[in-house]
Amino acid sequence: MPFNVLNPTFDDENPFPPLPPIHDDHTRIQVFTHRSFYARPNHVFEDHPDDPSPDNEKFEHLGDTVLGLIVTGLLFDTYPNLRVGPSTKIRALIVGNATLAAISRKYQLPAQLKLHPAQAITLRVSTNVQGKYTLFFTPHATGSHSYVGGLYLDQGLTAVEKWLKLLFKPYTTEAYIRVRTQHGLPPLTPSPSESKTTTCTTSTAAHRNPHHHPHATGTPTTTGHLALFNQQLQKTRREVEWVYDELQSEGTVTTPIWAVRVEVDGETFGCGRGSTKKSARNEAAKEGLVRLGIVV
């Protein structure tokens, strides 16, 4: 399955939530009216008070902001320790064209869309665009969301938030797992055999649980464990070597992931991964300290 396509499982225990209806007739009609239907010029600065635009562009603009707020809040609540970079990647997957198109088709919204016949032909050649137009109605690939904006105006933020959090919770979980894997991190629940290995697939408590911070303080810990680990080895005059495994150096060009293991007198004491070599060494040093009988 392509990386940008999310397909979580919905079943009896986790049903696909129903689409909340928009009660106001005028709002509902406008939500499903594309700009091409009335062929209004797009260079107008502002509509006349007696002749407001009857299409869904303003709803789309509003819905884009509302959806972004709710999905970002959902990520914040579900994974409170997630950093901004990975969070942005996860959110992009959740509100990507492929995901939104699939959701629109599940709600059977395409049939309700009003648009110019020529525009309809364009939509029919692209399944993703067609689906996205119905729930998120965008003339460009910008991820805007007309139905969300219309529901917000009709019932307020509470109603929209209740629906979207229930809808996007499974998508959030799947996107989190994919981006976590992309960053070279181990599964959240490794098998017993994985947790006992001494290679760089060894999982620390922090890797097994992304919310695990046993001694979190206001002091940065980027190199704290590393400094203490090196200090202990210097006291005992033990030989230490840091070995970077290129086969496990993952990530992307812009966000590389480094994998390293620390060997003390030829024996593996710990493994770590990080966005920099120093942060990877620090993670390995945490395991090394445990091997030395030091719990911090």
C-alpha cells in the first residue's frame, strides 16, 4: 500500500461514524455548490452585500482551518510528547488527498455535488479529486473542507469536534505508526525476542512507549546520559567504541535517522537511534548506564 494512503479498519467495535446533517437548508445547498456551477469571476475583491457568492469557497476556507485545529488537537491529546516535525508529517497523512477522498466516498457524497458539466468531466477522471471535492471541495490541491465549514456554521465547533475526533482517531493511529516506522523507531509492542537482543533492534522503555519519560525535567537530556556514561567508563579505564550501522540509518534526506551501538571492551552495552549522531549516542548511553548498574 502506498505510504500516503491510510486505510484503518472499521468494524462493529469501532464503527465508521455517521455524517452529521447540516440542518439549515441554505447552508447545506451552498456547501455542495462548486464555484464552477455559477461561473462567477474569481478576481473579485469582495461580493456586494446584496449579492453574496452562492458557492462553497468561503465554507472551504473556514473548514480548512477548523479541520486543521481539530486534527492538531487530536494529535496533541493522543501523543502529547510528539515533536512538531513528526506531528506535521502525521497530520499531512491524515488530511492528505487520498485519505479525504476515501472518506468522502464512504459517506457517498459525490452525487450531491453541484458543478459545471465541464468540471464534472475533469472530476470523473480522478477518483481522489472527486472524493475530495465532495467532503473537502477544493478547486486546487489545498486540502480545504467545505462540509466541515458548513457544519461549523450550522452547529458550532463542539458538534464538528465530536464528529471529526471520532472519525479521525483510527487514521491518527495508523499515521503515527507509519511515521514512527519511517523514523527508524521500533514497534510500540516488540516481541519478547526483539526486546532481548543485543543488536540495534533492542528496544528501550522509551521506544516501547512513546509517552515514557521516567525522569523528565526541565533540563535538556540530549547529551546528559552520554556525558555520565563516558565519565563512568573513564573512571574504570575501559575501552569504548561507537559503531554506526549504515544499514539501519533510516529516515529521509531532510530528516535522517542515525543508528548506533556502543561496545565496551568488545561487548555491546546499548543501542540507540536519533536524528543526529549525538542524540543516537545518548540513547545508546541510556542502555549502557543500565548495564553498569546506574539508573538515572
